[in-house]
Amino acid sequence: MIVPPVGGIAGGLSLGAVEGLAQSGQSSAGVGASGEAGGFGGELTEAISSLEKTQDSASSASQALATGTVSDPESAVVTVEDAQMAMELAAQIRTKATEAAQNIFNTQV
């Protein structure tokens, strides 16, 4: 399943990185499917960094909106909404990953 980018959170998460990790059996510091260094761990780190940047920009936009220093209130609201959607997407991805790990651990061999 490919997750479309929302607010930058899923921009770094790709199916190729996950497949490369699964096929090669390498750790998160290995080489991904596209030959890039970092693999799945690097992609996950980039996605979390992107989420943090989105949250920081939303925080500054909301502060500017609250103090009345923003020139375009609509863009500030859009920035905050994008950050909210990105955080919801990250939470859903975390929940799905946790459920998948629990299913793997509960699988009888």
C-alpha cells in the first residue's frame, strides 16, 4: 500500500523502501531498494523530521495568527490544518504498524 503525502509526513515513506528491506533482510542502516543509503530506517527518520518541521511551521503560523501579525490568515489556517492531518496520518501509521507487529508476534509457528 502506498500512502499519499499529506503535509509532508509520507513524502519519505515508500513501498520500495519497505520491499527493499524485506528482500535484502538488511537492518535499518542498510541500502534500500533504490540503492540509496539509509533504507527503511532512513526513510522513517526523514518522515519524522518532516512531521516535526510541519508541526513547527503550524506552531509559528498559529502564534502569528493569535498575535495578529500574519498577513494572510487563510494560509495560516491551511498550515495548521495540514499539520493536524499530518499528525493524524502519523498516528494511523503508528497504529497499523503496532497492529502488524502484534499479529506477527501472535502468529503460531
